[in-house]
Amino acid sequence: MMKFHNENGDYVGTAEWQAPGQVALDMDDDGERDWFARYFSAEDSFMAGPVESAEMAMHRRDDSPRSFEHAAFRLAAYKYKVRREDRAAAHR
């Protein structure tokens, strides 16, 4: 599993990818939690394939660990600071 801590000047909480379509949010503020839930369940679209025959592709931000990780780091565009939890340190 993959877990990120999120801040926007203050500590907001965590977002953890658990399975396709499942992101656990540990946040005290209901508004923040709702915003993050909508954010991670949204779809991204992009061009895929060779340039001469590129096609439009889409995926949800919570579909896979890779999609989740990319979406988490794109939170910087919304002025969030994101830090990935180090699992080894969390289990010490």
C-alpha cells in the first residue's frame, strides 16, 4: 500500500491507496476529506501511443498505485505539500 501525508500550511491528513478505486482518507476536516475523495476518484485523460497514431486514453487517479502516486504529487498544483510515508520507518 502507498500512503501520503498532505499539508497546505497546516497538516491536512493522509491519503492511502488500498486497492483499485479505494483510497482511505484520514482527515479531520470534512470539507478537505470530501475534496480529496473527489480528486482521487476523478479521471485524467491524455494522449497515448506513437505520435503519428496517438489516441486519447483515460484512467482514474485511484485505479492503480502508479496512478495514485502521480495524482498525489500533482497536488502541488493546488498548493499542497505531499510527503510519502516511509513504510520501514513506520514499522520501527
